[in-house]
Amino acid sequence: MTDTSTAEESSKYDEEDRISALPDVILHHVLGFLWADEAVHTCLLARRWRYLWKSMRCILVYDKGWWRKSTHVFLNKFMDCVLLLRDPGSTLDEVHIEYDHLEDDHTWIDLWIDIWIRHALSCQAQVLTVRLSYEVDFCLDGPPVVSRHLRRLELSDVTLKGNFMNFSSCSSLEELYIEDCYLETGRILSQSLKHLTIKGCFSRNDGRIRVTVPNLVSLQLLSFRGRTPLFESMPSLETAVVEPNNYLEDYCCKGVALECCGICADCCGNDDHNGNCVLLGGLSHAKSLELTAYPGMLIFRRDLRWCPTFSKLKTLLLNEWCVQPDLRALVCMLEHSLVLENLTLQLCEQGKPTGAVEAEENHSLMEKPAAISGYLKIMKVKCEDIDGRVCKVLKFLIILGMDIIIQRIDG
């Protein structure tokens, strides 16, 4: 005979909505893992869920599934509701907008994306990510971004114009990540920024973009095309990785053997900065530096004409640009790195550079520099093969009296 009381308890247990019984803060966190449209649809589950979407901590917008079947007019109204009808007392951790679906008429996207961004910031979003289609030139223009709450901003596959990159009114912004963007702005400005990554971007300006980020701690400038940005002083900088693209528009038509003549407009650029560094001056306070480029890259050699003193630099990684066509660039970096402890040379296989014979005949470069860091004891050379160029570098290092570690790497 079935125990009636036990059956009733079991039935009651099965019917109990234990998820809805969770505290609001947990349910808001759970909704943050859903796409925005799915999160809003939870209002149909039960009375308990009717208004939870208004306080979800993360809004994820992807152009997949249901989004692809909707018109852009409906999407705009939906986003307005999601952002503007939020509970004003709730915290918004993150807004992620990723839109890749293109219609025949996509001119609307510039306006609506800009509106969504500013709505998100008005809702006190702390992290904002915008990734658009690389197939179409989407543009973000207009007045500077304003937010006291924004901590991280990530932008991908957009064109940035006007004053959009003026973050002087974003007092909490600490991380800025820009990837595969066209930069048509004259300045990147932030007093609060600590971490900056510019990857795969292209400057369309005739002059240089001036970067004013005095409190920056870490910098990554990778595969940059166009003219190299002009970095102003960064006294708090600790680490920097700089790897320009091979198609950087800094070059010299008059120089000999990959050298910068320092006179022509191509060398100095139309930036009213002809008598000083473009890049190395801003990096001079770093404790760790990685400077890599193909041998014909001009920008590092150009800056060495006014080489700053790296008074805090302890770890330095260079590649073949500093030993071709001769060792002058390497010697210069060593002489200006007063407390250097660790030095790594990464020498990939290269063809014989122009002017190499003349450079090897300059015996003064094979003498020990007058001033070199007394802290530098061990140096690492990474190479594919021990060719003549590597032997020349090793001969120079032996003169310095340092221990040398040679590491074979794959091509």
C-alpha cells in the first residue's frame, strides 16, 4: 500500500521551483550568460521572472539566430528597451555588442551602434565591447565618450573618427583594447588609462596620432600600419611590446644602408616633431621592453638619432633590426640602458643586408662601449643557425665579457 503522505511530499518536491527561489543577485548573474533576447524571454516563465531582465548584470548582443530574422528597426527598439528600461538602481557590469549580419542597406548601423554605446554608458556599464564586421567600414564619430563608471573598452573592426578617442571624461577607464580598426583621429587621450593594446590597426591620417596616456603601465603596439603614433611621456610605464607591421609608412628615400638621413620629410614625418623621438622617448621609463621589426624598418633607427636614457630598463628583447647592417643600433641601446640585467637577441634567418660589407669594416663597433650596465651578466641569443651574422654578434658579446646562452629556434 502506498504511503499517501510520502507520495504527496514527493509530488510537492517535484513541483517546487527551486531555481526561482534563488536570491535575485544569483538570478541576475545567471541571466548574464544568456543572449539579450533569451534573457528577456525569461519574463514569460513565471511572475517571479517578470522583471528580472531589467536588472541583469551583463547584456550580450549577437547577430545570430533570432537576431538575423529581425529588421534593424525592431532591433533598435529592442535595444532601447533593454537599456533604457533598466532598473536605475542596478549595476551593469558588461555590455557586449557583436554584429556581423549585413543587409543591403547597412547605413543605419553607424547611427544605432553609436546610440547603443551611449545608452550603455548612461546605464553605467563598466565593461563595453563592440565588435563589428570587417567587411564594411563602420564608423564611430561624434563627441567624446563620457562615463564615470567605464573601466574597460574593447573595439574591433570599426573606423574611429573625430573626438571619439578623447577619454578625458572617463575617469575610471583603465583598459583600452583596439583591434583591426581604422584610426582617423588625431589624438588618443586618457589620464586614467593603465593598459593599452593597439593590434592590427591602420592610421589613415597624413600626420601622426598623438597618444597622451601619462599613467599607462603596459603597452602593446602590434602590427600597426600607417605612420607610427607619437607617444608622449609615460612615467608609470612598466612593460611595452612593440612590433610594427612590415608596411609601416615610416621610410627614408635618401638614407644609405637602411639608415635614416634625418632630413627628408619621409624620415621625420609631417608632425612638427623632427628633432626628437616618435616612439622611444615615450618608452624610456619602461622596465621591460620588446622591440621587434624586420631589418628594413626605419622607426627604431630613426629614434636612435635622439636615443633617450632607459633609466629603469631591466629586461630587453631585440631582433635582427638592431644588428643589420651593423651593430650600431645594438651598441646604442646598450649604452643608454643603465641598469639592464637581461638581454635577449632573437635572430631569424635573413638574406645578406645591403651595406653589410662596409659595416663589418668599421672596427670601432667591435670595441667595448665606454658605458654599459654593470648589472648585465647573462645574454641569450635565439637563432635558427650559427651563420656569419650570428658569429659577428657573438664576437662582440665576448668582448663585453658576458656569459652567452645560445638557443636554437625553428624558422
